[in-house]
Amino acid sequence: MSNNRWYDIDPTVSLAVSLMRNANIMAQYKCADLIIKKSKEFGLDLSENIITDAFNYVLRRWYDTDQKIAEAFEYLKLLPTELQKETALELISLLQQEETK
């Protein structure tokens, strides 16, 4: 496996992350809410400690600068591939709606 980022494995997920990166902060928060909601519906629940530790670690990725967005990406990373892809499609749709407002 090459040196790709975890979200580059699937083109749909990669596109969703790219669109989210370029969106305004309010749209990013809406996306983060969607990711967290879908993850919790699936049964994932990250303990606060993991997030805080990860957040205090190194802010080297664009999404690490905001704790809520960093948390959402931790959830997205842990979702099974099919659910990641489904969530990515919803994120793309949400971001397209945001652009037309």
C-alpha cells in the first residue's frame, strides 16, 4: 500500500473530504454533525479522552485545527468502508445544497 491518506482509498470519500476542506466553517460543522450522527447510529462512540489526546497531539492535518471537525474525522475513519462511502455521498449532497444557498 502506498503512502495515501486514509480517506484517499475511496474516491468518493476523498472527494467528500476535499469538498469539506474547501467549504466554509458553518458547512464544515454541518458535515461534522452528520458524520457524528451517522457514526453513533451505527454504534460507534469515541470516548472524550481519545479525542482530547488526539487533539493535543500534533495539529498537522487541516481538520485538526478544530476539535469538532477532528472528532468527526476520527468517527469517519472508523466507519466500515460501505458506511464511509454512504456518509461521503450524503456529505457531498449537503455541501452542494450549502453552495446553492
